[in-house]
Amino acid sequence: MTAARWKLVSGAIAAITLLAATACSSSSTDDNEILVYNAQHESLTKEWAEAFTRETGIKVNLRQGGDTDLGNQLVAEGGASPADVFLTENSPAMALVENAGLFADLDPQALDQVPEQFRPSTGKWTGVAARSTVFVYNTADLPAEEVPASLLDLQNPQWKGRWSAGVSGADFQAIVAGLLELKGEDVTRAWLKGMKDNAIASQNNVTTMKGVNAGQFDGGVIYHYYWYRDQAKTKENSGNTALHYFKKQDPGAFVSISGGGVLASSKKQEQAQRFIAFIVSQAGQEVLRDGNSMEYPVASGVSANPALPPLDSLEAPKVDPSKLNAEKVNELMTEAGLL
């Protein structure tokens, strides 16, 4: 068994273990309650849930976890899952569940609220929020004119020991999935080899940003909202840094789509569909805009928080989120010695 395959099997075993531990807490039989497996930021989903309950009287129960863990759990549970809805931070976990045939078709009226570039072509789930890939850099150590022109440049020898990323996290692996879909396996394999030679692994986006801010390395690949959140507060983890947007449809301009879908096994299809429809409605997207998540609204024409550059100014490459291949990314990153 390959190392990549073993990691996926281990994830499935962990999901089954979690299923066994939670089997007795199945979804309520009350028609005015739904159960959401939530891998999106808990504070944001709580805001969505509270606003939805105020509007509809339907209570939303949250089971919190990570993208990969909850995706694997849903696959392990199959048709016996107590979940009614699945929400994620990134698309690959949604694609995993979709490829297992576990999503119901979404209500067309909900899908119509979301532009095509922010949802999969299949219509089995939809984007509910977005986050942009960025390069955060220390302004004292790296002049703006010397930032990498492309994400692909970071594989070059001059970047050895100078940049970082949260290698093992679902966020960074979604970025690699975008690279794989855009440029193919050979380019991705070569870039990951260069990353293994050049990059310093961090635990996650926050530790990457902190390290850049402290001058431990010149720059790092993160999602935009971590920087904007810190900037809106004390700036203690970002005060010495700035953001570079790659733009020009570069793989480094990849915009990751947070997903939402209704489980086909749900006994509360109407209520679950209404929840997704609320999230992508004007009211739901305004909850996102006006909160502190600093993620991008993607639906109902709601603009971003004024602190953010407009989403349509980022010149992001077009990627069908249902085609992001988490299994292949895991295999390639393991092959490169990054996992």
C-alpha cells in the first residue's frame, strides 16, 4: 500500500471511529431542526444559523470538524449519515462527498443566486464564500519589486529557505489542487519538488504569517483573510507585512470556494434546502460581509467588506471546484516528501 493511499485509509478509519463515537447522537426527528456538519468557521456558521432560525423558526445544530475529517466521515456514514447539510472552507472535501454520490441536487432557485464561476458545473452543491490565495511578505526584508511574479517562481533556487506555507493543512492542499487542475500533473510534481527543496513548513496560515512578520522568512503563501482579520485588530501578527496578489490568472491567484450542499440521505430535504438557499440569499451573504470573517461573498450580488479588494479585481483563474482532486494532491505531496 502506498503512503498516499495509507493516509486516505487512515482518514477513513478515523472517520469511522468518529462515527462510532457519535452514532447515538443522530439527527433530531423534529422537523424544525437540522444537523449541519460544519467545516466552515464556526463563528460565521453560527451567525448564519441564528439569522436563519430567526427568519424560519428552524433550529440549526452544528457538528464542527475539519474539511477532510468531516468529508471522510460522510463517506464512511454513507446513506446512514445523520447530517442534513455539509459546509466546508474549501472545495476538495465537497468534491470527495460529491464523487461518492452523497449529495442531493440543489434547488435551482438557490443555484441561480450564485454566478457560475463560484459553483461546480454539476449543480450538486454550491459556493457559499470565497478566499483568495496571496503571498504575504515582510516589507523590511523583501522589497515589493522583488516579490515573485508567479506562484511557480517559488520553486526556483533563489527562493531556497525564504518562504513558508501550512503544508499539511486543507487550505494549502486546496491551493495545490487548483495548481493541479490548472497546470497538470507534471508541472505540479515539479513545483512540489521545488517546494520541498525551498520552503519551510509551517503549521497553518496563521503561523506562516507570524513567521513572515517576525522575519523568520521573507514570505509565505496563505489565504487573504488571515491578514485582513489581523489588520482589523492589533496588527500584532501582520504589522511588518504586506500582501501580493499574483493576478493574471496565475495559479497563485487561485480563489478557493467554500461549499454548501444537502445530503441525499437527509429526511429533511425541504428544511436543508431552505438553509442553503438562505446562505446564498442577499440576507445570508450580508451576514458574511458584515461579520469578522473577512471572506468574500459570492452570491446575490453582495459586495465584499470594503477593506477587501473587489473579488472581480483579483484576476483569478477559472477552476471548476468539483474537479479539485484531493486524493491526487495527497499522493503527489507524499511523493514529494511534504506529507
